Amino acid sequence: MKLYFASGSCALAVHIALAEAGLKYEAEAVDLRAQPHKTASGAVYTEVSPKGYVPALVLDNGELLTETQVLLQYVADQVPEKALAPKAGEFARYRLLEWLSFIATEIHKGFSPLWNPASTPEQKDAAWAKLASRLAYVNEVLSSREFLIGKFSVADAYLFTCLRWTGFLQKPLTLYPNVLKWMERVIARPGVRQAMQEEGLY
């Protein structure tokens, strides 16, 4: 498999999942600032993934898969013995899906106005206030468990990836001590460190 990523983007979640799963993969960076976007090997990225954004995963059979939530589940399902996702059909799988949806729609997308140079200060303040309420919920959940569904899963990889952005945006998480302790547990995992090292983040 080959993962196309931009360092520190949401693709890091899939990178972490691949490393945690112990699967064989290649990882190629994409320069999203270049016009057109280019891969590290010089390919025009839209010729690899017509959507033009990361992550994208090219499977060994040549199939292309995109969208973070889908890729996380695909990777987890390749090695069920690693328990990165509960088995399909189990109620716990729906808890995982619940978290993946929450992270994608309420946290990941919630950061968009904070990155957008066209956002006004008022729009950025409103976006952070909404994110803060979501983080308060996560902080409460993590007061009684080590990971989002009890044990480490691809949902933790996704949330960890998003919450790393608070450092770049100078938005401290000091109001969320359980979240901070959880981030320490996540970053202590060898697979997480491996993925971050491969992206030049650790």
C-alpha cells in the first residue's frame, strides 16, 4: 500500500493506523502549496487522487481509497487481531463510528475557520468557542477511561492528529487536563512515534 500525505495534516491519523497495524506500506509526501499539487516523486497529485487532497491510499491491487474515516477503518480491518477497531456487527463498532463521525464533523471541520486567512477575528473566536465546548465533552469522557472506546483505536489516532493542531494555532489545552494526559498516552505508543518520525514531526 502507498499512503499519500502532507506532514501534520489529517493524513497523520492514517499514517499512525498503518504503523500501529504493522502493515507494509510506503508513504509519499504531497506538496499542497504547489500549483498544481506535486508528490515528492514529482507526479501531479490530481493524477493520483482526483479529489486533490490528502490522505489517499493506493492499495496493492491498484485501487484508490480516500477519506480519513474510511481509510482508518480499512486499515484496522486488515489486521483484526490488532483490535484497532471492533469487529463489524459488534455494538462497539458503532461506538467507534460514533466517535469517528464526531471527530470528523465537530472537531476536524471545526478547525477550518482557524486556518482560513479570510476568516475574521470574530469568526475565529466563534469557531474556537464551539471547539472548546466539544473539547469539554471529550475531557469529561476521558475522566473515566484511558482511550475513547476504552482501549486504543483508530478514533484515538484521528483525534490526536486534530488536537496536535492546537499547538500550531497557539491554543493551549490547559483547561482540559484529561485530554492532555490522554495525548501523553497516545504519543507514548511506538506506532504513533514511528508515523510522526516519518513525517518529520517527532
